Amino acid sequence: MITRRNLLIGSVGAVGAFVMPAYAHDKKQFKIDPKFEPQSVRYFSYPPGTIVVDTKNHFLYLVQSFGRARRYGIGVGKAGLSLKGEAVIKRKAEWPSWRPTANMIRRNPGKYRKYANGVPGGPNNPLGSRALYLYRNGRDTMYRIHGTTEPSSIGRSVSNGCVRMINAHVEDLYERVPLGTRVVVL
């Protein structure tokens, strides 16, 4: 017999399972290095509101005030596959759909050709729970700051060029930045 108490406990459990970060469900129980957890750090290089992506050190900084930034750990592109320079966030999406670029399919057809028509948004989508689309001179660069289904890639250079974040971390960033945010990729 379903009681009000059992229904309430089941509902809370279902909601809790839905909002848990993707890495909490990883079969290997992935544990992120604490230095890649979001944290406030000293940072002086750019004006407040700017996102700075430090590909060499695997950090993304959201400059919050002069001298302070919120730092996140990231995974970045393999050598030669990263965006460099400046861009602007012109589009944001929750649970975005994904389609590999023509270059990805060309580089690795065995892995990507089957996804040529795209993958709908959801927990198994490579872009994860959120995506910030980077534009330059009004044109889509095809690079994104997005979540990931591979949390072990944080702190590594393994992607096809986009900036990967733990889903819970990209959700936090997504809420903090408006369209038009300047992004500097070092």
C-alpha cells in the first residue's frame, strides 16, 4: 500500500537522483582532484565578467572582481585542436543536442560517422547538461564550453577542441554568465 510518507520519500529520492552530478553516478566512482573543484582564487589579468580559459593548466576562470575569480577544472582539446584568442558567448543551451563536425568525422570516421545526424540532448549526450556556444565576428566557431559524460577527462587534453567541465560545474557557470560574455582562450 502506498502511503503519503512512502510517496514523499520516493519523490525526494527520485529528485535527488536527477540532480546529482554525472560523476556521482560513474560506475568507477570517479573522484575529481580537489584542485579542479570550483573555488575562489586570486586573479588579476582581466576585467570582471570575463571568462579566461587556461588550456595549458586546465583551468577556466570567471573573473568576478579585480583580484578575484571563480576557478573551475576543465578538459581541453588535444594538441592542435584548441581554439585560441577571443570569442563571445552568443548562445546558451540546457541539455543541448550534439552533432560531430565534418572535421571530427573526417579524422575518425569509425567513431563519429554513426552520429552524423546528431544526438538528442540528455544524460548520454557528449555535451552534457549545458553548453555555452562561442562565436567570433558573429560566426559560430564550432567550439563550446560544455558538460561531459567523461568526468575523468577533467585535467587532461583529450577532446576534439571544446572545453569540458563536470556537469554540475558547467551548470554553475551557465547560471553566472549572460549572453555576450567575453571569453579569452590562452
